[in-house]
Amino acid sequence: MRNDASLQTLVDPGDLEAAFEAVAATSGEFSEACIALGLDPARDFRCSNLRDADFSKADLRGFDFRGADLRGSYGADVIFDSSTNFEGADLQGSCFATYYRELRLFKDNPMADRMYRTLLEGDPFEISSWFHARYRNQRERHSILKKADKRTAAILCQKLLADDIDLTKRTDLFYFLRSFTSSRTELHELMLSIFARQSENTPLIEKFTTIASSLHGHDSDVRNLIVQLCAAKSPRVRLSAFKASANTGIFMQNFESMKGLFLRQENAGLRKELILEAAIRLGRNHLAAVNRLALLDDVKAEDVLDLSELFEEAAGTQISAAITHRLDAIEARLNPHASHKKKISSKSSPVTPAIIYERQAEVLYSAPVLRTIFARDDPIRSMAARARLANRREHKEKQKSKLPR
């Protein structure tokens, strides 16, 4: 029976103060707090109140949570398996709920494992046909999966989504996400489970953010999880989440909070990476626009201008001088006997700060996420960059059309 009495009633005040000091000396993570308090995983968590607890990085193997209140608990990099006892625990809205449903299904239904292997190992087209037949109320032809009732099929699909499977199957699963989750709570539990158990599986989380945001970006639960992933430990997951949020409107719907996340110091490298990606797509000349030293080859991320530096006058002047110096050096190597006044090629025009600012604006407009912030913070410069890029593309198309076929 769960005991709801307060700690002050059950524990001596001196012992309670010592316990608080012991926990305060840790990082605050669940595992460290348990060790600091000398708690026994096999005994001290039965019928406990762990509602809304953060289990990030906790190894819960061997823990006994029988009868515990784990509603709303969550976490990343959480380890738990069949040795973790959830019997009689309240798991509603937690990262453990989906797993426990799977565990009970495979224990109670001897056919469940065979049906799951069919889904996991079967031909993607055949399984895709089953998805569409089952969830569009058409006639099913697959004999094994026909034996799966609605609840069994839903749990098997939820388990399949968390495994590293064929992209065709995964896309279909995301498409029918609402069909095999019976409620918003169950959908939330599924997403919490994926993040808790697979947060180190960067490729899977990247696919999750990209596909889920594209198909279900209007769903508040999906949007909230994508926003949470923007603060994930893995830089690659954060980058994927930022791109997904920018491409589906989630970034603009949560603009102030997303902008705050994106401009954190820990994301400096991601911002520079996005600028580089855009610059590389735009061409070699634009690399000079985002590189403090204007070195056109082997650009390093730490040399790329950050968002706050892009339109500073000092930075523009520095880049202009560096580019001019580089052009001088190139001309001197190519034409060593020319007079000093003729060393700059007649085809090379001075790269002024104004030109650099235009290039910076074009890079910003072409980069995921950065484009969103740029359009909101500097709409005039953003629209001008958009027009220049459109004109340049149009000019190139006209030039191509004039070439002999």
C-alpha cells in the first residue's frame, strides 16, 4: 500500500537534513542520488511516489517498482529490462508504459513473438500492404497478421517503430501513428519511450524528428517533443531537430523559445555548420563571405562567423582586407613580373564590406533555421537577399537556354 505521509513525519529532521546535503553534493541525476542516500534498488522503491521523476542516464536494471507511482516519469538514456519490476505500478504517461504493454503482451500471447518477427523481418512492400489494409479497413490477406486483434496489432506497431527498421516501414508507421495509438496519452507514452530507450541511437532519432514533424507537425504532443529534442545531449540530434522544426513551421510556432534554444552557446558549432552547408551550396565565393580569414579552401568550423558577427562593421572590413590581400597574393604568384599597380586582375573587383554583407545575407537566407530567425529579425535584408538569389537563378537559366544543344 502506497504511503503518502510526509518525510518530516517519517524521518528525523537531522537525518533529513543530512540526506538533502548528500543529494545536493551530486549532479542531481537519479542514479547518483540513490547512491548518495544508500537506497536499495531491490527494496526501497516499492510503493514509492516517483511521479514526474527524471530518470535520465539511470540504470534501472534490478529495480523493484512494484506498486510505485511513476506517472509522468521521463528521461533520456534510461536503461531498463525484464529485471526491472513494474508489477502493479501506475505507469500512465511515463516512458515505461509502452515497454510494459509490450512485456505483458508477449507474456500473455504466445503468438505475439511470431507475429512481431513477421513484421520485423518481412518484405517491406508486403508489410506496407498490411498496414494500409489494416488501418484503412480493407480486406487483409496476410494470414499470420490477420490473427492480431486491434490491441495486439497496435502494441506490435508501437514496438516496431522503436526498432531500427526499413525506412519504408517506418514511414508507413509514422503515417498511421494516430491509428495505432488509442489516445493522446498513449501517443505521448510512445514518444517518451523512444526517446528514453533510443536517445543514443542518433540515426533513429534523426529519422524520427524528420518524418514525425513532417507528418504530424500540427500535433501539439509531437511539436513539444521536437522542441525537447532541440535540447538533447547529442549535437546531431539537436541539429536534426532544429532542421525539422524549421522545415515544418514548428520553429515559427514556438519562435521565442526556439530562438533561445538555438542561440545557446552549446549550439555555436551547429549554427556554424548550418552556415557552412548553405555557403557550400551557394558556391566557393560565398565561403569567403562566412570565413573570417577568407581562406577559400579547407574552411574550419571555428573560422566561420557566428550569427552575432555576421553584420559587424569591423568583421566586414576585416574580411574585405583579407580577400584583397589574398587576391594580391594569387596575382603575384600568377604574374610575378607585373608592376604593383597591375597585380590585381582587371576581372577582380574590390570586395567591399557592402558586398560581403550581401553575401552574408544570402548565406543566412539559404540556411535552415537561420533563415527563419533572419526573416523575423531583419525582414528588409532578408527580402533583398531572396530577390538577389532569385535573379541570379533566373540569369543562370537564361544563360543555359542560350547554349547550343
